[in-house]
Amino acid sequence: MQTHVRTLTPMLISAALIATALPAAAQDADWSGSYAGADLGVAFNGGHNDPTRSLHVGRDRQYGALLLGGEVEYSQTDIGVPGGVIEEMGRLKLRAGTSIRDTLVYGVVGGAVARGRFGDDYGYVAGVGVSHRLSRKISLGGEFLHHQFSDFAGSGRDVGVNTLAARISYHF
């Protein structure tokens, strides 16, 4: 697990520096408010590529150039891992980022739960994403997430799962 923390730490520090270094004058869109949407993606795990389908809901607040928010996401999938098959995943994510005109660039960190016939297993999630406003209400984007589970399903093995998803959101 320490190797994954060392790998993810530079990525999260870079996202935070980008979010605070860009001037407030560069932003046009205000991303403050609630949103909900859906994702279609793929999970990468040990040479296997498994589809994912997700629903998400969140709320963001913009402070000048800095955006802070939170999101809950539910995914259905069939990710084969040591100790079983992950059929569902849930995530509680904190987001930090910045907008550049109508595009939002952000990093996420939070908790994840994997569910399958093995039961539930808990870990963490971290990643990066981008969203672009097509209109005041609709945005399209993409998100890369790394999920890490220690001693997965009592197997004695640490399991890491990466996902890449295309997202659409409705802002209200």
C-alpha cells in the first residue's frame, strides 16, 4: 500500500498546485451547484478489461479559481479479482480543481466499497478528471480513478483496480 501512496501523492499534489496556481480571471463558467449524471467506462485489472456503468450525484462550490466539492457514485461491473468478482462499487469522493473558461480540471480522493459474493471490502479511491460545459446545464467529461483494497476479501492480497470513464452530467 505504501507504494501506491507514494505513486498517487505526486499526482494529488500536482492537481492541487494547478487548482491554486491559475488566476481567477481565466474562468468564465461558475461550476457551483448540484449535478447528477451517468458514466460508461472500463476497468483495468491484471490484463482484464471489464465494462462499468455508473450513476453519480454531487455538489460543488467555487471560490474564485478554486473549486471544492463532493460526489457519491454507484457502479455496476463484473471485475474479476483475486478473491472474487466485484459486481458493484460505491465511492464517496472529495473533488478539488479549477475551471479554465468552460472546462473544469480536478482531482479526487475518497473511500470506495467493492461488493460481490465475497461480501463487502473497503478501500480508497484517487484520480483525476476533466469536464467541459456544452451548455449551462450539460457537461461531458472523463475521469481516471485508481481503487486500492488491502487484504481483499481476506485473500491476503492487495488489489488495485483502475477505471477510465466517459461522463455526462446535468447541472441544476
